[in-house]
Amino acid sequence: MPRNPRYDPLFEPVRIGPKVAKNRFFQVPHASGMTNAAPHARAAFRGMKAEGGWAAVCTGICSVHPSSDDNPFPYATLWDDCDIPAHQLMTDAVHAHGALAGVELWHGGAATANRSTRWPALSPSGVPWMATHTGFMTSARPRVMDAEDIRNVIRWHADAAVRAERAGFDLLYIYAGMGYLPYQFMLADYNRRTDAYGGSVRNRVRFTEELIDAVREATGGRCAVALRMSMQELRARPSDVAESEGHEVIGYLKDAPDLFDLKMDYSPTDCAVSRYTPEGSHEPVVDFVKTITDKPVVGVGRFTSPDTMVSMIRRGVLDFIGGARPSIADPFLPNKIDEGREADIRECIGCNICISSWHDGVWVRCTQNPTAGEEWRRGWHPEVVRRDSEGQVLVVGGGPAGLEAALTLGRRGYSVALAEAERDFGGRLRFESALPGLKAWNRVTEYRLGQLRQMANVSLYPESPLSARDVLDFGASHVVIATGGRWLPALYRDSELPGDLLDAPRVYTPTDLARGAEVEGPVAVFDYDNYYMGSAVAEAMAAKGHAVTYITPAGAAAAWGIMTNEQSLVHASFLKRGIGYRTLERVTGFDGETLALAQIFTGEARQIPARSLIIVGQRIGGSDLHADLQASDLAAAGIATLHLTGDANAPGAIAHAVYQGHRTARELGVPAAEVHVGRDIPWLGSNLRAAE
Ligand code: ADP
Ligand code: SF4
């Protein structure tokens, strides 16, 4: 299909200093979890986006020196020449599709703990990041940089820039955002210096200016130099000479870089969950920059609607549509718009499972795109599957796993029947996407159903609860069971294991709520699942007008939500909705009127009144249907293979269900010897000399 002319502005080329981007789609630097120890996986992951039409594709943070070591969080390095070949793989993969390759040169300053390299962290004035999250906390405090340290950091950037050019990068970033070193110089909170690098805004900008100049000079003006800045705090601070410190900073730097890349200052606002933050949320903070500089500007905001993208360009807010999450969820987003296939875009749902991968220190995972991070290891292409299949597959269960399995099997060429007991497809998402803030999650269902409905070889059977007899009689050669998991009303023992099932009046789980249970208030929600479900159920109960108390054995509500950047927002939401919360406690009993609690460390007993208790804790898989089929004569029914997938196999986040459904479909009927799983081997090189 031809491109909708409305979207033509998105496909104009834009000059960035000495380079030209072929269109306005710009994959800004973002974490992939793939360090230099996974060079092939990283090259394939980034190269896929270039193949999908992004005009610029960048790395995540790339340390310029061992004094910037974020371990155990993943980051790339350009510490010495040994690092060059690993990056060359990526730039080759990106250039193969006509895109520009960018590297986010990075020094974390006081924000890194240098746990591996054991360098003292560097900082403008010795102000540490007093993180309260496990994983970020450290007892090491930073050193105050002297004049030589400043010269060194500038030189390290220049040296890394030379290596970056040799590795084939076109765009070289200076990273003055998210609490990292140049940002620390920029903000008075960190910068209490009295020399030429501290005091006035003019002085605080100097370090960033010198970094830009040094990188440009080191590469002779052949590479474009990009400046990535966080604007939230700077814009909020008054200035004596401009509308804000942000305006003043941009005024001083307006001609310095070839490109401005703008973002927020904190993960929960920069990469915000859709649960609490809509598309395009950065605009009010970054919209002024183009009024001051003539250089091109890129910004993000989980853009998935082409109309919103065009509006950003037309209204002069941005020159480039920056994408991190939308490019993970659909690497082919630009090409799909170019080909008039907007309906085929796999839209990001804003769940931040991708971010949690970085916090976990592993390769990127995505709810919507199960192939993310598997481009090289398993050879999965998001748009291409092996088409060598004949025969019929019956998929039972139309939740995320069943929908994904049916879609991928349909693409493989199988004749697919998808049977769902209920009238609507979507499984757990029928309930979950109706919880406060989770509407966008329904895109998981909508995208897959939209695709399935266009496929002539797929038949959809709603309102079809199947028994083992039905399945045996159906006549399919392969059967995939994706009938989901369920929550149990299990208590929580002091050994951090699920305890006995609680048999008392008005005790519910999310499974009961999904089936329509009517709950009486006041409501207690006991959450030891720790992800979104407990807090979302509490919000739903509060929205119904019930008094709600949320209880968790963890130290904060939605404790695992720190991984997805939503924990702080959950607490803000509880405050707004009047939801009380109690931490470090477990429920030990409930008689329908009074809830018995125990402090988790001391065992001290407490009581609170409640009419209903919702337990969000243990979830189990398993399928009676699958067990019945296993006990049947499958061969006699012509069934060659039987598979259990999704939450019925092993319950987890929606991302896990989609991934399992996808993998089942990719591997169904494929001989084990032909299932490829690569193991990336880092470059050995001649790294005998320490890179310091
Ligand atoms: P997953 O996350 O693994 O996809 P879900 O719980 O979201 O699991 O979805 C499972 C779906 O399977 C539900 O929509 C449920 O109605 C459906 N289902 C369960 N048992 C049967 C059955 N015997 N026949 C048809 N559909 C079923
Ligand atoms: Fe978007 Fe979620 Fe995928 Fe991240 S994991 S790209 S937020 S759909």
C-alpha cells in the first residue's frame, strides 16, 4: 500500500552536522542489556531497527573510562582499542540498511559505584547519589575532581571518540542527563565548585561545552556530535537572565552540538509507565528548545501514533521522532508507516518490562515483541518466520499466549484453529486491562486479533470451551494448550514461601475478581506478588468507593515495580486515592471481620478490621485439559504433538506468556537439531594491557 501523504513529513531527510539522516525516525540511545561481551547479539538487535527503517540507531551508555563502571548494570565500553571490533559489528549491521550509527559516550561520575574497577567515583563537589534502592545503594562516596581530573575526563572522551570513529560510528554523544557527570556539573545541587566550572550557570555549562569541543576536534569534524540533556530540573529552576536555567543553558550551547537529544531527569518520568503517564509526556518540558537553537532536536515520549509524530514536527517541537520503547516493540515501525501499514504496528504498551531487563542485568525483553533480544541467539526476526508447515494446529485458549501462538503458527503457514471458552479473546487481559491505568495493555490482544482476522488460514472460535474429547475429535495434527494460570488464596509463611490456603468468608484472589466476584468493603489487599496486580486491584477497589488497606511483607508497595519505574508512581497514586498501606507485615489469619497480621522480622501480632480480603500472592499453572490429553491415545486421534504453553505452563508477566506462546509456535514441528540457540563469545583480542 502507498504511504498516507499525511505522513510524508516523517520521511524527509534531515542534516545532522556532517551527516544526513534519511528520515525523521531516530532510535535514541537506550539500554539493551547487551554489553561488549555480547557483540553479535547487540549487532543483530540494533541492526534489526535499521532494517525496519530507523534513520539513526544508537547504542546505550558506553563508558569512556574504567572510572565510569556501572556494574552490575549492563553498559558498553570504549576503554581501549580492544573494544573496537565489538562495536564494529553493530555499525556494520546498522550501515547495511543505510542508517546512521550513534554511540552514547558516557561518564557516570558520582552516579556510578565502580564496583568492578574500584576507581573512586568522580564528582564535581563530592556530592553522592544517596540512592535508597537496593542495587543502586553503595557506601563508597565520590572524590572531588581537581583540575587534572577534569582534563582527564575530557581527554578520555576525546580518546573514546577517536575509537568510536574507527569503529564506524557517525554520531558521537555527550551525555549530560539522568544524573551523570556532565549533568552533575550543570546542576547546582551537585556542583558547589568555586572555580571556572562552578557557581554561575555560565560556569556550570563549561564542562559540557569543553567535552563537545574535544570530541569534535578529536574526530576532525567528520562525525556529528550530539548532546543528550535532561531538562526537567533545569527548566524548573529560575534564572536571572532567562526564563529558566534550562533556557539559559540552551542559550549558551545553542551552536555547540550538531543535535540536541532531550529527555527528563528521572527514570519514572523519563521512561514512564503508561499506567500513570500518557504518550508525549515530555513535551511541556522540552518544547522551548527549538525556539532557541537552529540545530535539530530529537525527543521521546513513547510515540506510537503517526499523527502525534507529524504534529510534533509540524508544531516545531521536534525535528526527529525519538524512539526507544516503540522501536523495541516494533523495529519495523517506520517501514510500516512508509508502506501504509499503520494497522500492522505492534504498539508499545508502556509496561516497562524492557527496563526491568536492564535492572535485572540481562538482554532486553519486551511484552509486545517476543523476538526482542533473540534476533541473534535464536535467529528470530520480528517479521519473518520459517514457512515450511503443513497440517492443522488447534490452539486452546485465547489469552496472550494462545493469541501469539496462533498468530505465529498462522504466519508459518499452518492451518490454525483458535478456540476460546469466553465470548471475547484476551484471556487475563479481559480483566487486567480494565484495571485503572492498564487500558493500553489491551493492545496485546488488539494487535494479535487484528492480524489473525486478516489471515485466511486461521479460524477463530469464541465461546468454545473444549474438553479432552472435543480436542481428540477435532482432527488436528498438533495441539497447543494455552489455558492460563490461576491465583490461589494462599497465605505467606515467615520463610518467604506460600503458606496454607485460607478458608474464610469473603477471601478472594484476582481469579475470583476476574470472574465477577462482588467485594464488600472495607477491603484489605495482601500483596506478596509484588508486581502490578496487588496495587492495581487496590486502586480498582478504591475506585469503587471502598476503604482500602494494602498490606505487603516487602518494604514498599509494588516492591518489584522499582524494576519497571512504577513503584514511586504507585505510592503517589495510593496517596491520591486515599489507599492506606502497611509494609513489612504478613497476614496470618482472617475471620471475615478482623485481619490478623504479623511483623515479618519480629512476629509482633497486630489486628485491623476488614470485611473482605483479596490475596495477590501465589499463581499456579497446570491444565486438567492437558493432563487428560496426556492420558489419552493421541496417536489414535491423529495428534502428532501436544504442547503446554503460557501461564498454564509457567505463570508470569504477560511478557512471559507471549514469549512462551511465540517459542512454542516457532519450534512446533521443528526437529530439535534444527532449533538454533547461539552463545555469544566476547572478543578475546589482545587485552593484556589494563585500560587505565
Ligand atoms: P495466558 O496468559 O497463558 O495466555 P490467560 O489466562 O490469559 O493465559 O488465557 C487463557 C485463556 O484460555 C482464557 O481466556 C480462558 O478462557 C481460556 N480457556 C481456558 N480453558 C479453556 C478451554 N478448556 N477451552 C477453551 N478455552 C479455554
Ligand atoms: Fe513497550 Fe513494554 Fe515492550 Fe517496553 S516491554 S517496549 S514498554 S511493550
